[in-house]
Amino acid sequence: MGIHYTYGANKNAKLMEKKAKREKKLAEKRAKRQIKAGPEKIEDDKTIPIDQVITLDHLTNPNKK
């Protein structure tokens, strides 16, 4: 029965350890993703200016700016 007395006392500590471990893992994933999507993956800005009307030609012809 001794384990039942210590379970509640250690519950918050265990939860905090799990949360820290999960956050560390997510931070590592984010860092990996940022390294992969470095400056060599950034393409030219292909957005349509706000003052232009979007036409079918803008949507179908990817080479036209």
C-alpha cells in the first residue's frame, strides 16, 4: 500500500518531467524543420500585388508575374 501514498505526492513532478520532455522533443523537431527549410528553399516572391485584379490567367499561368 506504500505506493498509493507516494503516487499523489510524486504525480505533479512526473507530469512536469513529461511536459519538459515533450517540449524538448518539439523544439528539436522545429529546429530540424528550420534547418531543412533554409535559405536555399526560399523561392522568389510570386504574390500578386493588391492593386491588381486576379484573373484566370494569374491562376492558370504560373510563369507570369
